[in-house]
Amino acid sequence: MWGRQREASMMYKRTSSRDRSSTFDVEETTGNAVIDRALVQNGTEVENTNPSWKLSFPHVLVATLSSFLFGYHLGVVNEPLESISLDLGFNGNTLAEGLVVSMCLGGAFIGSTLSGWIADGVGRRRAFQLCALPMIIGASISATTRNLIGMLLGRFVVGTGMGLGPTVAALYVTEVSPPFVRGTYGAFIQIATCLGLMGSLLIGIPVKEIAGWWRICFWVSIVPAAILCLAMVFCAESPHWLYKKGRTAEAEAEFEKLLGGSHVKSSLAELSKLDRGDDGDIVKFEELLYGRHFRVVFIGSTLFALQQLSGINAIFYFSSSVFKSAGLSSGLANVFVGIANLLGSVVAMVLMDKLGRKALLQWSFFSMAVSMAIQVAASSSYIPGSASLYLSVGGMLMFVLTFALGAGPVPSLLLPEIFPSRIRAKAMAVCMSVHWVINFFVGLLFLRLLEQLGPQLLYSIFGTFCLMAVAFVKRNVVETKGKSLQEIEIALLPQE
């Protein structure tokens, strides 16, 4: 069996994208024909039209509150960092400032490492509620602290919820969305993250005029966290998780809630191609690292690593400092960053199910490399002062815009699509752990590297990683738009 799987995988890899598309279409047609015949034989009428997106939309909308909180806590210390350092007594200590920014990323590493086991153990809905709880507790600690230790503790606790949230959101949105809008719904995660970032930047604007305003910035985040916790009670559980647990009747009820009654039987038949309603086959951690699933886990981990090594979160964390060095108002600059991020995410939502995941990724990373080249040129001594300023700001905004077009939203959507159902949650946990480790060190070391290496060399390094990402995507990523999760799994992991 392994020999045939390996041979099939090599043949799949050797075929051109056009051939793969044709093969995929044949598989899709054959698979649907089999389902249709089976359902007709059982006396069940087959519904060939797409289900209404309106049924699943409210559930996806609630789930993206976790992404809003994720974005908010990423940016909440951006504008108030100077005020926080003055009030808590560590002003001028760049290492302490870096820790305040990146301590939540250390907590996120813990949360993301456990996220797959939590999501598989208690279900997607309860995992969302568990992610909201530490965000409420941690934000309260940060808002009331009188010293650096308390701030770091609060940020760490918040981080555990931040680490759990993205994995569960990616799993949930992928599993409850109809295939024809799955890319669009996946882009909602990035849009919600953008809105969270913008919200944190906007609410931080009065921080220099109002003493202690930074504490309000933390208190505000408790509201959406509480809404997420309560609203999840009324949302559907993932039918994929229920079916894997052997709770077929509940999975059927949730499919009806998400897709409508006419699509329930065909959805269950599609799910039964691969899943057996049996969770007894435990996924071992080493199986993800060097077992037969290693390649897809490696692709996912590398995509997240390259996403962070592009330097995007250094821009989000320290945009105020960067724009200040360029001679611009940090508040105004941060608003422009937020608008560019949101605009790119909205365009990605429109294009995700039209152009596909792979094309967006390639063009996004390539454009980010061009943006970094502009930043390097702006740092050159040969460019006059006014031109350097325009190039620096324009290059940074272009970088954020093109990131939001693909490199931002695509990985968190693509990976749950290519991971087999059996390992989906745990494989996402491994990949997100890689994401947070690199994110932590970028946040911790960016300012120091900027001082020691200078902007030209540092931005050149970021641009090089973007070009490496283009080559990696071209070689390793397959297109998944419009396909059901079961069709993707059959194509990537041929079954006997």
C-alpha cells in the first residue's frame, strides 16, 4: 500500500497544473456520480445547487471575533508603549519594551501547542470559549498592574488565548463553510484581524493627551471576548468533529443548520468517503514530524515561518517607531497602515475563490519583496530627504497591502484544507507553534537589529525571505479552490 501511495504521490507531483486540474475534475465528477447513484438508490433526492451562504454566515461571523481579539492584542501596545513604559518605570529600556510586545507571543506558543488537542478533545465551540477566558483575565491584569512584572504576566496570559484562537478559527471556518465560499469565509479571518489591529491603533490615539488611557485600551478588549464566549453557545458545532467522534445524528443536525435540509445526506455521504466516525486511532506527535504526514506538516510549518520572516509583524508592532523616524505623526501613519491592511484583505476576499490560493500567495510574496526593495532604496544615502520619506512610507504601505492580499489570509485557510481530517487539528497546532516561535523572536529583536544592522541590510533580509517564499509556493503548494475537503484529501493522499 505504501509503495502505491508513494508512486501515486510522485505521479501527482510530476504532472502539470493543467493535468492536475483535469485529474481533479475527473475525480470530482466520478466521486459525485457515485454519491448521486448511492443516494438515488436509497430513495433520497439529490440537491445539485449550492447551499445558501446565509445559513453558515452567522456562525462564521461569531468565530471571527477570536480573530478580532487576536489583531487587537497584537496592536494594543503599539501606540501606548511609550506611556506604559513611563508609568511602569522602564522607559528607555528597549529590551523591556520588546518583552511587553512579545511576551504575549510566548503565551501564544503555549496556547497554540495545546490547541489541536483541546479542539479535538472538547470540540470547536468550547475551544473558542476557552480561548476567550484567558483574554479576559490577562487583559484585566494588564489594565490594573502597577509594575513591569504585572504587565508581562497579563500579556502572557492573554497570549495563551491568542495562541488557541487562530487554530480553532481556521479549523472551524474551514469545516462549517460550503466549498464554494470557503475561500471568502477564510478571508474574513484576516479582515477581522485587520479590524482588531485598526481598533487598537485608533483607540490608542488619545494616549498622549489622557493620563492612564492605556489602561482603558486593555479594558475595552474584554467586551468582544465576553461576546465570543456567550455567542458560541448558540453556534453550530463542527459536523466534521462530531462525525469523527461517532456522533452522526448530531453531525446531521448541524449540517442541516449550516447547509439546509436538502444538502444533509450528500454532505454526510461526502464525509463518509474518508472518515469512519471513529476517533480510536490516536494521532501520535512523532507521526506529524517524520511519519507519512510529514510532508504536508512541513509545507504548513514552512509557509508560516516564511510569513513571519517576511517582517510583517515587525511592521505592525513597531510602525509607530518606524514612521516617527521618517518624520511623520505615528497616529496618522498607523491609521494608513490599518486602512492598507483592511483594503488588501477585502480584495483577497473577492479574489480567493476566483484566482485561487496559490496565485494569491505567489503574487503577494513577490510584491512584498518589491516593497522591501523600495524600503532599501529609501534608506540609501543617494536618495534626497523628501523623496526618501515618500519612498519609505509608500514602500511600507505597499508591503502591508500586498501582505493582506495573500500571505496574510491564505496560509490559515490553505492548511486546514490540505491536512487530512484525522490530523487536521493537531497538524495546525504544530504549524501555529512554529509561527509563534518565529513571531516571538521577530518582535523581541526587531528594534535591536534595526539599530545594529541598519534598515538597508535588515529590509534586504526580509525581502530575500519573501523571494524564497515565492519559490517555495511554486514548488510545493497545490490549488484547492472550489473542492470539498474530502476531494482534496483523496487527491493528496491516494487511498487504497
